[in-house]
Amino acid sequence: MVKFLVDVNLPKHFHYFNANNFYHVVDINPKMSDKEIWDYAIENKYVILTKDTDFYTRFITSTKSPRIIYFKLGNQTLKELHDFFKINWSYILSLLDNSRFIVVTESAIEIIN
């Protein structure tokens, strides 16, 4: 089962992020730096879920990385986010086996390896 590490910039009480395989940075250590989150995800084989552009830059410049799903969705209400996930979450999950970095926008889902 895939384990996810949810960054602090995503809503903790979001339906899709509240299963036994979702771990929230805010519960582990809300003051973790991006590097600490990165290293923690590698060590524990977690997929990072984030809205933080710094992870994209780190991915491009690193030789070793965790898998990352980068949500570039702008400001959305929880309802809009829920509606987006209802339509796209299964597809995003299906991409994980063959990707290291997934960029999710409102109009496209792109894989970067």
C-alpha cells in the first residue's frame, strides 16, 4: 500500500487525506523544513503531497528523491478541491507506479521522471 506524507500546505481534514496510509507533517513535526520532509519521505518510502514549489526545484536538482505529487491548483474552496479529487484522484494514483514526480493542475496532469 502506498503511504503518503501530506505537507502542511494541504488541508489536514480533507476527506481524501484521512486514511491509515496518510501521514501529516503537522502531526509529525509542523516545523520540519523542506529538506527534513524530503529526507523523511525517502527514509520511510512516502509519497509527498504538496503545494510547495520548492519540492519541484529540489526534484530537478537532486539525484535521489521521493515520489512527489505537486498540486498546482491555486486557491480553491474545499468543495472545489473535493470535486477535483472526485474526478481525478484515481487517475493520479494510477500514475504512481511509473512516475517520480506528478504535477497536477486544474487543466492537466503531467508526469516528470
